[in-house]
Amino acid sequence: DYKVKFELSVEHVWDGYVITSLLEDCERRMSTLIVPHTGEQRDRFTEAMIARNHHIQLYGYEQVRRHYCNRCTSMYEDEQG
């Protein structure tokens, strides 16, 4: 009686996406991903995702920092030019 199921769920795919994204972000920033070993699986990565999103809000995406096309970026002139 084998209790492990060989079925892939939406939750498995989402967890894989989140974990991969967080690990790749940590690798780029040369940091360590730290998550709790307790609690519900759906809640374990929330704090790490909040920290990643905050970092992106502060510093932006490295891949798009130099991207300034007219479709993605609006430039406005003020009194100083």
C-alpha cells in the first residue's frame, strides 16, 4: 500500500514556480533563501516573496533597467527641463 501519489497538481506547479523564482533571485543577489520549516506549505514562502517584491520596488529588475522604449516608459518635462 504505497501512500505517495504520482499526480501533479496546480499547487505542485505553483510551488515549483515560486521556489525556483526565489532561488534564482537569491542566486543573482548572492544571498540565501531562508523559509520556515513549519506551517502550511502555502504560507512558507510568503515572507520571502514580500522581501523579493520590496527589493524589486526599490531597485527594479536588472534585466530591464536600461530599457526605455516609448511604449513602456513615459517621459515628462518639468520647469527644470
